[in-house]
Amino acid sequence: MATGQIGVYIDRTYKVVRQDLINRFSEANIDLTPEQWVVLSKLEHKKLSQSDLASQSFKDHPTVSRIIDLLSRKELVDREKDDNDRRRYLIKLTKKGGEMIKRARPHVLASREKGWDNLNQEEYDQLIATLDKIFTNYSR
């Protein structure tokens, strides 16, 4: 099987998807990066530790730490001590962070719709299954 180009296709697709979301946020005067959106959206329904955020967003700890610092400066998230482990902090959305999610979500959904525009359900399902297999192969 010729697999030499798969990384190029995945990287190229990632870059155009990311840029589309950057453009949509910019046009709507939403001061977020796609990476900040991912972290913010993970906090919508629950508080998470920095370690959990890193794991769930597939980012390393230093990157998540920088994103949390930026979101904190924008007053979109707060840190609070974990009642079960005083050495650990939980990250939670602020009211302003919840409002930002509501403002940003339509632009995220529109960006996703653009990407799936000419795919039927079978093609979409096959793409997800294939990407999941590739991810699983690398995760072993």
C-alpha cells in the first residue's frame, strides 16, 4: 500500500480547517484561537484538571498551561483548588467564558459544515472510521 502521502494530506487538511476557523473568529471579532476554543469547549459542562485538559485535547502540558494562562488573562477561565487533592487545581469556565462559547459555537459549527459540505453520510462515517484506525495504530 502506498502510504507516503497520508501525512501530507492530514497536515494540509488540518491547516486549512484551522485557518478557516481563525478567519471566522476574526471576522466575528472573537478573540480566540482554535486551540483556545478546544480547551474552552472541554470546560463547558465540568471542571477539569490541567492534566485532564491536556489528555482530552491531545495537547502537551506546557501548551495547555499557556492556553489556560491566556484564557485566564481574558477572564474566560478560573483556577480553583481541588477539594480532593489540595496540590491540584481545577480549571472552570467563568460566566464570561460561557458567553464566549455561545458566541463562538455557531462559527465552529459553520466551519465544520463547510468541511462536510459535499460528503454524504456514508463517506463521513468511513472517513471517521479510517482516521480512528490510524489514530489507534499510532496510540499502541
